[in-house]
Amino acid sequence: MTTIEAPPVTVRELLPDDWPAVRQIYLDGIRSGLASFETEAPSWEDWDAKHTLRLVAESDDEVIGWVAAGPVSSRRCYRGVVESSVYVGASARGRGVGRALMERLIERSEEQGIWTIETAIFPENEASLKLHRAVGFRVVGVRKAIGKRDGLWRDTVFMERRSEVIK
């Protein structure tokens, strides 16, 4: 039996030139129906304006995943609360890419004074729920019929990770 080792993965800042690959991974997630209420990817300008923390996972000079977070509110009292999204390309799943991205996002967020990272995940997206639990997120609750996707009301599992500073 021959074992082929996967090339190493590097997590780095997301650059504007990464957008085509990031957008494609995002579109693949959208098409799955498990990842987002969105049905199309936004323009770079719109996406960029909403995300203050942005990282990509790269292997063999190819972007294979991304994570991003942006403020949940413009109110000063919520300045340390962000909402995150993480997407991994189909060919890179099961290799720890999502975990590497989330761990680096958590590290970067705490360096920037973020005390809470929130996310909302479709209950059917078991891989994402498992990933978020593994990096310290807890379930806050289930939001029943919070939005429509493809004409159907969908629930989301609302999760958060609190910084060690306020635990």
C-alpha cells in the first residue's frame, strides 16, 4: 500500500488577487445548499467592505480555503463582536484546513481585541458544527425559520466563541 502525503498548508492574509479563487470556493459552498442563505457571490468590493479579518489556506500555490469575519454592528458596545464564515474547497476537505483557518482567525481576532466570534450554521451542516465545537464554540440556540433559501424556511444553529479574557 502506498501512502501519499498531502502537501503542507499555509495560512496567510487574504489578498485582493485571491478573490477569484475565494469566490469560486464560496460559490461551491453556496451551490451545496448547506453553507449560506446567499444564492450568488457578491462583488469583491461588497465582500471586502464587510470583512475586516480575512485569511486563506494555501497549498502548492493554490488557495484551498478561506475564513473571514466582520463586525456584527456599528454600535460601539459591540466593537469586539464579529461574525465569521469559513469555507474549504471540496478537494481539501478532511485535511484539517478548516481547523487551521479557524485557529488562526481566533488568534488574530484576540490580538485585535475581539471578545466574541459568532456564526450561524444550517443544522444539516454537520462538518461545520463539528469544526466549530472543536475550536471552542458553543451552541447558543437554534433560530427557527430565521430565513428563506430556495423558497424554504431554514433554521440555523447560532454558535459563539468567547475570548479567554472575558470567560
